[in-house]
Amino acid sequence: MNTVGGSSCGDEWLWVINQLASSSDAPSSITVVTTGGTIQVPLCQLQNKNAHYCVASLPGDLIDATAQLPDNWSGKFVLSHHPCASPSPSPSPSPNPSPSPNPSPSPNPSPSPSPGL
């Protein structure tokens, strides 16, 4: 992938391949590698000579994306935008457990007289 930095926040993952010589040069899908596995992301829009590949969510964190393009292609393949991360809710503090009572020591039994003494 040419660029990841500079991508903005949106409602989906969107990659763009631009400067295609012809719209027929657009691959039908791109390969996206994540920490959760590898998926094929389909072509979702072809606009002039720009191909868009979109998916709502990924099965893990993004590692890489690749596309099969003609040898003479000289455009850019970029991540245009990705879903905005919503802040994770803070866990509710758990109440401090009250200390469990220590059992009272059992009284020491008085020695019983031995028979015959």
C-alpha cells in the first residue's frame, strides 16, 4: 500500500486506487491483511479512473493491503478513510469487598482428668 498515514475518519474502511489507464484495469477486489486474518475487499465504486474498495469493519487491526495492477500503472493506492474509533467505556469500579471475618479461635479445651489418676 502506498499510504496509510494521513487517512481520515469516516463510517467505513475505504481504499482508493487512482490514475488507472482504463476502468477495466481496476481489480475486482484487494487483499487486506489484519491481525485477525486476510480478507478480500470488493470493488464498491468505479469513478472515472479511480477504483474504491470499501468494507464496514475488519477482523482485527490493519497490517497491509495489496492489489494486482498492470505493470505500467503509476498512480497511488491509499487508505482514504477508516471508521472513527469510539472511546471505550471506562469499567465501573468494583466495590471494595469487605474483609471476611476471621473465625474466632476455638477455646482451648481444659484437659480432662485421666481415669485412674
